[in-house]
Amino acid sequence: MSEAEATARALWPLVEPLHAVSYFAPDAHAPFHEAGLKGFWPGYFVGRAAPLGPVGPEPVVAAFFSFAPAMVRRALPALWQTVSPQQALKLRLTGAEVALRRLLAGREAAARQAADELGALATELDCAGRVLAAANTALPTPDEPLRRLWHAATLLREHRGDGHLAALVAAGLDGCEALVLRTGIDLPRAELQPYRGWTDAEWDAATERLAERGLLAADSAATARGRQLLLDIEQATNRAAQRPWQDVSATRRERLTDLLTPLARACAGALRFPNPIGLPAPNPT
């Protein structure tokens, strides 16, 4: 593993929580509720898909990958009749700022510095083959520091995520199979299946396909081959994510780790563990 790959891997769990408050913090959902989108999923779909414009379900199924197509079709394009993409972009920034302001209270100076550091890394991302990341890079950089922090974390997060999806596709996994295989290792089915909209029949069919490939055992636990495949996918994800970190020295990596760790721990207070996005709990020490 190159130094840049190691840095990409090490800093991912410190950047991801800064973005993920949008999914887990109730105050981040409030602006969508006030706009007429009740419940969790309407705000999620329009907020995350908004950079793509008023698209139908097909591009979102591709970009989100692990969601059942039927679940996406129930949301889009119908939700654009309630909230336009431009409105959704404003709502998600407002919600992120409110959540981060609460979670990072007393850490404003560190948040501002992190916004500068991550913003510099995210300024010139190479987004070839990364549609969702590219759509986010086309958005203006916010002026307000907490919004800037969330925006930078989102760019880096979606950049890594697009690369991860490419690794899953290259490994021959579809969206449901990727989830089923992960439940064979360390995440409960209850944290993945209902939040991605797959039916029991679809889940069982994916389990059967993975078993036929020798990736799952009879008890649905991942075999050695299945574990190795996921390890290979994670290594490919790190390789694909390394470019933003190539010029980060060991000294700067250590400085970023020291800067981001308390911010990530504070944001993790809005998350639960385990969670549907597979984010590990931050090291408490």
C-alpha cells in the first residue's frame, strides 16, 4: 500500500462523519420537513441527488448503487414536484450547518481550520468516471465556515464513494449482493436490507448467487474467498481514492489526524454504531 493509499484509508473515518451528520442528525432533517418532505427518505433522496439535477430514478440507481431500484422509483422524479434540486441544495446546506453548529460547539476554530485544509484538498479533484463527485464539484463553495467544512467533506466522501462503486462493479457484485456479502462479515442484516429497500425475495436470491460463487457459506457467513474479495475491494477503493492525498506528507497527515479526530468524534455523537453506511466507531482514545 502506498503512502497516499494509507492516508486515504486512515483519514476516511475522520472525514466521513463530517458529511454523515446530514443523514443521522435530526436537526439536519428539519429543513426538509419544513419544506413538506415528511419522514427520512424523501429528504435523503432529494438532498443527495440534487447535484444531478431533476433526474428520474435511473441515474440515481446507478449513482447510489446499493439501493433497490423500486425504492428509488418511489421517490424520484415525484419528489421534485415538492422540492426542486436548487431548493434541495439550499436545504441540505442549511441542515448541515445547523447540525454541525450544535455538534461542534466550542470547536469553531478547529472547524474553520479543517474547512481550509479539506477545502484545499478537494479543490482540484480528478472526477473522471465519478459522476456524483463531479456533480458536487460543480457547486459553488460556501463562504460560511461550517458549510464550507461540510461541502469539502462531501466532495472527498463522494469522490471515494464513486471509486468504491467502481471497485464493487469490477468485482462482479450488484447492489444487493454487496450488502449481503457485508452482512456475512460484520454488519447485521437489519442495518442494511430495510434501509436500502430490498425485498426478502431479492435478498434471498442475492444470497443464493453469492453461495454459488463460493463467497457465502451455508449459514450465510462469508467464506475465506468472500472475505478476501471484500478486502480486495477495499484495497481497490483506497487506490482509487489516493490522488487527493498524494502530496500529503507524513507530517501533514499527522496534523490532519490531530485536527480531525476530535471533530469526527463530536459528529459521531449523531450516529449510531453499527450503522447503514458501514462507518466504524471512532477510536475513543
